[in-house]
Amino acid sequence: MTTGFLLFLLVVVIGAVFVFLYLQRRERRKSTIQSPYTEALHALLIGDQPRALQKLRQTVQGDTSNIDAYIRLGNLHIEMSEHARALKIHRMLTLRVDLTKAQRIEVYRALARDYTVMKDFPRALESLDQILQLSKQDVEALKAKQALLEKQKNWAAAFETAKKLQSVDGAISYRRLAILKVQEALALAEKGKEREGRLRLREAVKLDGTCPAPFLYWGNSYIREGRIEDAVNTWKKLLDKNPAHSYLVFQMLADNLFELGRFGEIEQIYREVLRSHPQNVHAYVALSKFLDKRGDQAESIAVLEDGLDKNPESLWLRRRLIRIYGELGNLDRLRTLSRDTLSRVMKEAYEFTCTECGFVTREALWHCPKCGALDSFGV
């Protein structure tokens, strides 16, 4: 092998190495150059709205097929309170025929947000309905639609949407469905359609028999028609279904039983509630007031003392007893009750609570021993 050939071979090898290194460097430089869309996403991530806006505009000018960039551009205009521009972009996208189903859903979702922000609720609902035509079980669209219908007080439609949502993911409770029926009933009653309203209240009870609202308004509906007996019987049902909230109808029962000449039933009702639900402090107070009116003050006090024995933490009962003992001049019992009540509502020493973790201490601290937070005790 001649010296000239070896020299040629060396030159070829060195040249190949240089070419390889050059190409590798160029690839590295190319990989470090970010696209405008990538830069826009980064700007959105760090909250740099002006730069994000610039890069998104640059993106759609260079690539009209980037639907996501158009949607983000419109949403950014909404964030910047430029509602008309956002709406123009998103409405323009609905005219495109090259959108996938998923893209079309996102466009209408963006439009629904645009119209909602602009308080154009009918068109926002139209956009949400477009989504539900494409995807009948779209949870986000169903939730947004229900919220808008409630805002418009379209209770019947709100109920149907909530019922659909409940069947899709179970997020809506039967109590909420019942309350929507109650609202529909109240709207009908305002129009003078009492009977139709009561039918909705009946449906509400079937949905949640423990919800007090249907019984309360059902009785009120009968009162408006002069059907006092029916109203009393309806309110009595609440005592069985939900004794804890029976106090909501105590006064109405008392007033209307008195109107019917059945004043004696009132005491019986209170005592039956207390037998089934001795924690109902409202019933003790109501019975005590009833006995006071009858002139039986000793029994009134006995009822309250019994209630306090069964519910020692009740400030409601203590307040009533303190008032009565004050009026009677029973200073010994008044002092005892007052001291006991004050000890329950006021601390004997200052306490400091960490705002970060809730740790409580009687010592003034500036470093929480539980979570390590600094200056979190408000001292």
C-alpha cells in the first residue's frame, strides 16, 4: 500500500468525521428551536398572556389546521375580557367542515363559555345542546346546562337535566331532585295553579320522603285554599318523616289547630315528637311556651330541665331557662346556669390556633410544632 493512498484514506476519514459532527450539531440546533405553538403553551403555563396571544396568532397564521390553537386563542381573549373577539373565533370554527367530533364538541364547549360570560344564556344553552347531540352523556355539558337552567328558574327543564345527570354519574342526590320539584311547584303556585303545584310536591316526596320542604309548602297550598284540616294533616306527616325538622311547622300547627278549636292536640304533638326524638330541643321550647300560655309555669320549667338533662350542651334550652329563672327571681338557679353556660361558651385562658393546620395551644408561639409553619398563630 503506497504512502499516497494512505494519505487519501486519512483525508476521507477526517472528512467523514467532520460531516458527521456537523450534521449532529445541526440536528441538535433544530431540536432546540421551539414551534410557536409550543412557546404559546409555555407562555400560558407561566401566565404570560401577551406572549401567549402573540404566539397563538402566529400559530394559526402558519397552520390553519391547528384547531386547538384557535380554541385556546378564543379562550385567552375571554380571559382578557375581549369577549367579542373570542366569540368571533369560536363561531368561525363552527363553519369548518374538517373538524372531528371531539374538536366540534370542544368548539361548542368554548362557545357555551363565551355566551355564559356574556350572559347570553339562551345561546349558551343552544351550544350545550349541540354538545349533547354529539355526546348524550357529556357530564360537563349536563352540569353546565343544569346550572344555566336553574339560573333562569326553568325548574322543569332543570329537573329533567339533573335526572339525566343523576343517571349518568350519580352526582345529583335525590334530595336535590326533590328540591327542584319543590321549586317547580312554587312557580306553579305563583301562577295560581295550586293543584298542579301539589302534584309536583307529591313527586318530591316520592324522591326524598325526609326532605321537609314538600310537606311545608304542601300545607301552605291547602291554607291558601282554606283547607285547614288538610294542611294540618300534611304538616303532621313531617313529624313522622323527619322529627328532627318538625320545628319548621310547630307554629303553623299550633295556630291552625287553635283555629279548628283543637288546642289540646298541640301538647300531644309536642310530647309525641319528644318521645320519638328526645334530642329535638325546639320541641322542648315549643312545649314550654305552650305550657306557659296555659298558666302551668312549673310544668314548663320541668320540661326545659328534662330537655337540658337529655341535651346538656344545648344553649337554646339554657337561654330559655335563664330567662324564666330571671323573671321568677330564682337567683341560685340563675347563677348556676349562668356560670355553667359561660364556661361552655368562653375559654378561661387565651388559645392560639395555627391557621395552617389548626393546632391549638395556650402558649403564644411563632413556630407551629405540628406543621412547622412560621408566624401562623396571629400573635
